[in-house]
Amino acid sequence: MAVKQPVKFYQVGSFAVGNRLVDLSRRTAQADAHRANALTSGHRACQGCGEALGARCVLDAAMAATDGRLVAVNATGCLEVFTTPYPETSWNIPWLHSLFANAPAVASGVAAALAAQGRSDIRVIAQAGDGGTVDIGFGALSGMFERNDDVLFVCYDNEAYMNTGVQRSGATPAAARTATTEAVGPEPGNAFGQGKDLPRLAMAHGIPYVATATVAELHDLEAKVHRAMAVRGARYLHVLVPCPLGWGSAPSDTVHVARLAKETGLFPVFEAEHGVVVGATPIRSRAPVEDYLRLQSRFAHLFGPSGAVARPDVVARIQGLADDNVARYGLCPPVDDHGGGDGGRHDDGEVA
Amino acid sequence: MLTQIEGSRAVAQAVAACRPQVVCAYPITPQTHIVEALGAMVKAGQLERCAFVNVESEFSAMSVAIGASAAGSRAYTATASQGLLFMIEAVYNAGGLGLPIVMTLANRAIGAPINIWNDHSDAMAVRDSGWIQLFAETNQEAADLHVQAFRLAEEVSLPVMVCMDGFLLTHATERVDVPEPGQVDAFLPPFEPRQVLDPAEPVSIGAMVGPDAFTEVRYLAHARQLGALERIEEVAAAFTGVFGRRSGGLVSPYRAEDADVVLVAMGSIIGTAKDAVDELRRGGLRAGIVGITSFRPFPLDAVHDAIGEARRVVVVEKAFSAGFGGVLSTDVGLAIDDAKRRVATVVAGLGGRPVTERAIASVVEDAAAGRLERLRFLDLDRAAVERELSRMGRARRSGPSAENLVRDLAAARRAGAVVGRG
């Protein structure tokens, strides 16, 4: 059963989701001692890995939503490598890895096979990093979308090719340093005006459900998985997963950095049905992009040794991108009068 | 049922009789008629409990087949040429995973220059992918080999590629006894995979394997191929038991027992070669043929025995390795393992160039007389090649040269026409 979370509770100040405060039936799958542990402990991800966190949350929620009838297809990448150094495996679910570029098509094949066998009760998830999604796997993904195959495709976006040593992908943000967009020359880091906005490309296919989420908001992430699994056809979930290694952020800051991505407006959290945005999670406490950038050494070239902003022009351009998102998705709605006096903060409203 | 039918349609009906559960299709000439026919059967409800997936590329066609097979369904697709090369990463993956996918390869040349006609370059390009590769001589054999392919694939846990010559077979209408579903049911048991993606029994498939075990995993793939070497003859015999005709097997010798000169070949060219051999025998030249049906696994012993004591061995092949020579002939050389008998390679029929009975006969005559060089390109227009070589020699620059050649040949044809009119 899909568990909808109409209201999200936050402990003001700590930003921690107050699982203790919600009704038992509305607690997260992660809070359940009997959760599936689809991706179980003992794997070899780095400390603070956002992708491991995201995959565990998504798959346990999907297992809960499908009553354990789930098959996962995985593209090549960190998630595949750190979970299955054979004969060890961290997967407690049926799991298939074929290649880097073909996870959407392999998942289509699994779904077609199950349909032909009359076993459509078993649901299919495909998962990949941003490289496997927006770059090398995009042709197959677009085909899967266009055919409206019964697959939920989850992109764990850490904004570069981390498995091969932090090279630029089509999802790498402007100005970010990677191994192939070094922080040298007059325009250090990744160029502006490039990259693919996959959630919007997915929406352009008119598929039943598209959503974005971060690993900072578990209730929201799980609710979106439940909603996705309640629908048939092609669905797309784009989860922002910070990578301490590639982003140069502290492993203990993974959730904090993910939350700032949303709170700055750089990563809009929204959902869409049949190509139309039906809800966006408002920014709760708007932060300037500088707060987000400073926590990550991939943007260190924007700041001087003393910590002063060395490239105010670049920071301003990035702020402009965040402002565009805020305007596009309406991320900062007007605050109710009776809620005034909290410095512009307001509780998360209902999602959709 | 005996019927006049196009090769592609015969194959489609044979595949349908095998009750595939997932068929994926991406158009490429000359295999399109096969998947078109299968698609129509699924849409019309004649092929039940089968998903027909129109994918966006050959790479996805093979990937869908991989997912379907891993999920426990009988999966089929067809491709050719550039399409095979576009899916090659997934082809190797299916081989490595040991998934019993069956694919028709409507053999076609590989560009550049782009060419839609028949040769065997595409099949040779995936020689080492771990797939079983069977070559059909006729449309009857093409249809029959598909039925055998599913049984073989599922018994030895390897994908099987049935190679049939593009156009020469796919588009040829001839008499075929198309395998009937009832007969196929008696021959081909339902697919029962040893490992399947099932929530009731979760497995991880496609894990990373490091240096500690990779050699052993690859060896096991080789062992499965060697096992297939035994099974191919058994499956062919079982097929004869049900269908009452011989198709498939490892090799198909023709008048080779006492032959002085043996031609070795694969595919539809064997039909033309048979006519040439009959004609030569009438003239007193003891010629014979060893047709190779199973290219991978390669039947070293069967080829060795079939060639026997023949004095000359000539491999006529529709592909070659640039900078080296024959591909099939290298394997045949290993099979005869004889320092005194050097295998001659005749590269023929590239990009759809017709191979005539007369041309084959002259090759055999030259071989018998000791006039056949180690590597011959049959019917090569040497003058055209020399002109371009001399141009290339004058100015060392890189870049494509096919257009020069075509222009020369067109000019020569125009000149010929003018002379002819005069």
C-alpha cells in the first residue's frame, strides 16, 4: 500500500525529520525493524556515500510498496561495483547487472518477460548513476520512456563519473571541478550552459510520473517511491546523492549538503504527472548558494585561501541558476501572516 | 508443411513455432522481414503469450533479450551487419552471462563503404563473443536450425546465432518444409532456466569477478562450447527423429571421401559449389566439399576427418582479416594440422559480389594444378585497384578512397558503352 505523507514534521533548528512524532503507520520504511534491507550492510561504499543511502531508502520503500515482489536491474557504476565483489553480494533482492548503457532496456526486457509469463505482480526497478542515465544510457532510457514500459527508473545523481575517478558527466554543475574539468585557466571548472536536465527531459516524454528528491528528506523520498509504484508504465525518479569523494565534502555532511542543494534552489524537488508539474516542495529556509558551495572542495577555486569569495562573478551566476529554479517551480511561495517573525522560515507544506 | 515461401517468412514461422515469449525488433536490412512477420503474428494473436518489443536500437534489442532471458523467458531477436556491431557489447554480455538467447544474423557486409549485400564479415566480427554460431546452407536448414538453436541454447546455457546469407537466403522464395508447432512441441521442451530473477529466491546476476576467478569463469565458457560440440550432433539426430530430415550438425561433407581437392565453405555458397563439384567430377577431377555448419564451437576433429587425405584444401570464405588473410581458413589450417598441406584461401562474394559456378570450378582446377596462390581475391578487378594504388602512391595522404574507385569504374563503363555503340 502506498503510504502518503500529507504533512512532514520537522524539529525546527535541527532539520531532523521527526519520525518519533508521526503515527506508526506513517513512519518510514527505514524506521521499520522489519524493513527489507534490500541493500544490506557490508558493502564497500565510501564513508558518507549518498548513493548507498539513496539506494537503500528507495529499494526498501519499493519493497514495502510491492510487498516484496521486486526485481532490480543495475547499470555499471559505483553502486554495482561496491555491492557485488563476487562471491559477496549486498543485494537481498533479485538483482541483475548487464552493462553500463543498457539498464533501461534490460529492465524493459525483464518487464516484458514477466508480462508474458503472467507475472505482472512482480515490479521492475532500474537504477543507474548520472552517467548511466543522462549520458551513455540516455538512448535506451528515452526508448523505455517512449514505449511506456512498466519500469521505475531511478537515477542516483552525484553529478559526475565517480566510479572512474570523478570525470565530468552531462549532469555536472557549472563551475564544478572534476578530473576532466580542472580548476585551471580563466574559466576554471565545468562550463556554464551545458548539461542535461533529465527530469524535464523525462517529463517531455509525457510518462505517467516523474519526481526528484534528495537523500536529505526521507519521508519525501519514500512517499515518491510509493507513488511511483502505485502507477503502471514508465516512471522516473531522480535522486540527488552527494559524493564526499567527488564533491570534496565531509562524509558527515552528506545529508546536510543534500539539504542545502534543495534549500538554495539549485536542486528543485518536485513531481510531475504526464508531463505536468503537480507539486514542488517549497524551500523551507532559503540559503544563498555560497553556503552550499563552500562545503565542497570541487568549488574551492571560487574562494580564496582566506575564505573570501575570489570569483563573485561565478558565484553570482550560480545564484542566478538557483533563482531561475525558484521562479520556475515556485519554490518560495508567500509566507502566511501568522507565521511571520521566523525570518522567512516556514514549514514544508503538503507535497502535491 | 511443404510450401513455397520466402526464407525470412519460413524462419519467422519456425521461430513462432518455438513459442518465444519476448521478441525484440529493430529494423535493419536484410533481416526485417523476419521480425515484421513475427510482429504481425503477435499482433494478430496467432503467437500468444509473447511480448513484441519495438526497441530504439540494436543495442537495446539485445539488452531487452538479456533482461527477458534472465527473467526466465525464451527470447529472440534478429539483426545484421551494422546492427550486430552496434549491439556488440550486449552480444558479448549475453555470451558471458550464458543466456540462451537465439538470434538470426542475416549476414551482410560491414561498412565503410556502406553496403547492404551479403558476406560474412558481420559473423566473423563476433567470432569470439562466446555465442554458438551456426550457418545455414538453405532456407530449409535456416528454418530447422532455429528450432534446434532454442533446444541447444537452453541445454548448454549459451546464446545461439543462426547465420543465414542476407538476400541470397532471406529474400529467396523456395520450397521449405516449415516446422509445425506440434512437431516443435515434441522436439523442444519448455524453457526451464537454472537461475532466474525471482523475488521468492533472490539471486545476484552479473556481479563483478576479479583476477582470482575470471580465468576460471572464461574457461567454463569454453567448456560449455566444447560441450555444445557434442550436443550439436545429438540435437541434429533428435531433430531427424522427429522431423524425418537431416539438418544442422557440425559439418556437412559432399563427395569429400575420395576427393583430391576439397573446398571448405559456409552458408549458401555451398549450393553453388555442389554444382561446380558435380561438373568437375564429370570431367574427371575428384573434387569435394566440406560445408561447415558449426563455426563456433569449431569442430576441429570433424573438419579434420571430413577433409581426410585430400591433397589440396581450399577455403572459400566471404570475409577476411585485413592485413592477414582468411579467418575460417586459419581454423581449417589448425584442423588439418599438416605441415605438408597448406590451406589456400579464396576470398569471394564480398559485399554481394556474385560467386558463379564457373568461378568456383576454376579455383578447384587451379588448386588441382598447383596454380592457386595462398590468398586469392576471386574476380578482383586488378586494373581498377592498380589505378587507385598508383594514385595513392603519388601523393601520400589519408582519407577515404572508395569514391575514386567507383568513379573510375563508372568512367570505364561509360567508355565501354561508347565503344559498344560504335
